[in-house]
Amino acid sequence: MNPIIAMLKENNIQDAQIRELFEIMTQNPMAAMATISQLGLPQDQLQMLMAQVMQNPALLKEAVNELGLDFSKVEAAKDQLQK
């Protein structure tokens, strides 16, 4: 299991919420940040999650694939943010 998804599950985040978070991320990464903050993760867990993503961005792609979502939407959203 992807470590991001595993950490969310360890913090009692429901599968539906995890899927919704990644769906939001594929559409609007900035909105995903707000959604993550609303999950009520302890600050240390949130920092660990962000550090994992920063050190290994491929984890996001793995998580999106594991959930059966379209990673190309993440790339498109990222391109829009860089413009």
C-alpha cells in the first residue's frame, strides 16, 4: 500500500475521504491543500506527509494510480499552476 494512503488510514481517514482528497488533487492541487488541513491530522503527521511528498513526488502518482484515478489530470493542473 502507498505510504501516503497508509498514513491517512492510520489516522482513521475513511476510504471515501481519501478518494475524495485525491480526486480534488487531480482537479485542483491548491484546493487539495485546504482539504488536507480539514482532515484533522495531527501537525506532526501532516508535516511527515508533506515531507514524504516533497522528497518523493512519485508517491503521489503511485497513490493516484492505486486509487484508479487519472494522473494526467494532476500533470495538467500542475502545468496550469506554473503558467
